[in-house]
Amino acid sequence: MSVSLAEQDLTIGTIALGSRPALVLVDLSNGFATSESPLGGDFADVIAVNLKLVKHFIASNLPIIFTSVVYDNPAEASVFRQRLPDLNILQRGTNWVNIHSKLSDYVNANNLIEKHYPSGFFNTSLADLLRLHSADSLVITGLTTSGCVRATCVDGLQYNYNCVVIEDACGDRNAQAHAMSLHDMHAKYAQVMNSQELISQMNVSTPC
């Protein structure tokens, strides 16, 4: 399904990408990024674009942060898990919570945020980590577009960050939900662009 971005629903302004954007890679764990998981799908193309972006941010000396949903006990996010029982596979120590092998070399204890809910910000240290890195804007990617990516984008705006969502670096099990979520985020909460547009902007506006 093609993505139609909202340009006329509301009057929207363009905000320049900051000089120190942080790349926030949402839930690119095996639980969401592999077709073997009941929560996942075939997102090989999405993983490839994220790998390209990770390498670009590292070469530009800019922060990268991963998120992963991890559960330790039944009380954590119990209502969310009752609504979506397949979330129960995301137990600490299982391979489902590990970041996909194509990206795992870039993950460490200092750039991984564990969460229980859709947003990467809710009850996590993400906001503190962004301040520590002096991030002035967010580039958001990952899985799934209509769920955790959208929730993280909305909360990023509520922390007063300019958020950029990369359409070819996001994915969803439902193509219609993917397209509509990108449309809606672009209309209200973020600028949506593809990875090449982002890299072109970064080559102009951010130091390498």
C-alpha cells in the first residue's frame, strides 16, 4: 500500500532537523522483527534500512538508542498483556527480547532501553539518556508503525523534541495501519520522510 502523507488536513510547519539528532530504534527485537514470532513478520527490508542508518549515525558521531520490550513477572503491564497475550513471549532471557542479529553488534548496556509498554518513554530512562547525549531532535524507526513507533513519536513530541519518522525504516504487520499511522503522524506529531531524504539532510546540517 502506498503511503499518502497529510499535507492539507491541518496547516503544518516544517522544523529543521537539529544539529544533534538521536536515532531511536524501537523494538527491533526478534519478538517483532522475525516471522517466527506471533508478534512479528518479514521485515528484512526494514532491518536493512535501519542498519544503514545506524552506520550513518555512528560515522556522524551521533547517539543511537535501542528499545526492547522485556517482562520479568506477570504483574508488569498486566492489562496490556491480557489484551495481547502474545506479548507474554517477551520474557527476560529468551531470544525474543534480543535485538535482531543484523543490528546486535551495535547494542550495549548503555544504549538499550527496556520497556513494558508501547512508548519508549513511559516509565523508562529514555528522556534522561537523551539529555545525557545532548540530543536536540529524534529520528524514530522500528516496529510496529501503528503501535510502539507511533507511541514513542507522540511522547517524543510531548517532551518537546522535533521528531522525524523514517517511513522505510518502520514496519507493521498491517499495511493499511502502517500507511494510516505515517499519514497521521505527519499531520500532527512528526515529519515523515524516507531514509535517503534524512541522510541528505544530515549531510548538510550535521557535523561528521
